[in-house]
Amino acid sequence: MSSAQPVHSWDEPAGITPRGTLVLLPGRGEHGGVYERFGRRISADGYRVRALGDASSAPEAVAEAATKLLRDETLPGPRVLVGSDTGASHAARLAALDASGPAALILAGLPAGPRPAETAARDWEEELELRTACPTHRGRLTADPAFRRGALAGPPTPESPTPAGISVPVLGLHGAEDTVSPLDEVRRVFRGLPGAELVSLAGTRHDVLNDVTHRTAAATVVLFLERLRLDPGLTPIAVPEALA
């Protein structure tokens, strides 16, 4: 692996049989270490997590690194590609170009539609407001010298995914209060992805994996992964019973 693309890793606890691997692409301004809390929680359930760098800064290098990890048979399967913010756009594009790549996609805070001008951050405090309501995550970003402030104002390229080429199961996670990528626009994108599931999280802003509902976001991911392990068709495991 190139030294230009460090990989942040979280493995299952000792004595636990690994159940799969997540390859995570961060968003604008981020790096893999930003997802430590998510990585630790997911790995505690037996899923290995490998987080790369910001694909908006080095798209070809990150795509190459992600592809190598997804094809690495020493990593337990199913191997799932996860993206946050522009990382979600890059993940979708990578899956569309390589049908033999990931077993599934998880798209968190996917950029979609034109961004309203009034939601653009003018300073650091406003960027934090757009990103997250979680005080712990705010503190982490503020103290992190490797985090690139102001990157959220950059273009959300590449374009939102289209159905063509994406043939794997897709889970979307999105903040109901996301003003960077409004939920209504994201619904429109997911309607065009056959069989995709979209889960909105109440009280959550753009950094959906690291906001105040990060426990619910992680639990939703684990439930999706458990269904994927059972059946690529995502047969339900926990089925609510009608009591009437």
C-alpha cells in the first residue's frame, strides 16, 4: 500500500471470529482517523474496518487503494464499501465501474442536488454547525491538526450515482436535518437505485456516522451487514409481529 494512502484499521476483539470487512472512504477534509469511534463500534461486532483518506484530494490513489482492499482475500468477506459525503459519491462510482468489487455499498451523507447558497459555511463555527450537533465530534474535529477546515465548501464531485452499473445491495444513511445535502434530493437519487434502502436519522446533520445518533447509525449498519451475510437478497432477520 502506498505511503501516501495510510490505512486506519480496527479489528475484531481477540477470540471473536471476523464476520466481514468494511472499506471506508471519508469525505471532504477528513481522514480515516476521524472515524475511530465508528470503527471501534463496528469492529466490536466482529467486522473489520479499513478507513482510507479523502478521495476528493487524491481520487485515483484512493480508488486504487480501495480496490486492493476489496480484492484482498486475506480480509474476511463480505467486503463492503462505505463512503461518507464525497466518499459516498466516489464509492458509488467505484462500484458502478467494478461490478466484481464490493459485496454491498453503504452511502452516508451522500451529496445530492445543488447546494443552497445560504447553507455555505463562512467560518469554522458555521462549518461545525453544518457538520454535526455532537459535542464530542465537534471537539475531535476542532483539535485535529490533520483535518482540513473549509473543505466542505468544495465541490461535491463526482456526480451522484446513477442506477447504471450498480448491481450490489445499497444502504443509505442520511441526516434528516442535513442542509449540506437535503434529504429530499437524496430520496430522489435513491429512488433510481433498484432495491436500495434509505434510512434517515432524526436530529442528525451531514456527518451522519459521527453525529448525535452515531450509535443508531452504527446499529443500522450492523443490522444491514448481518442480513447481507445471511442472504445477498437481504432477507429480514428481525421481523416485527402484528399484535392486533
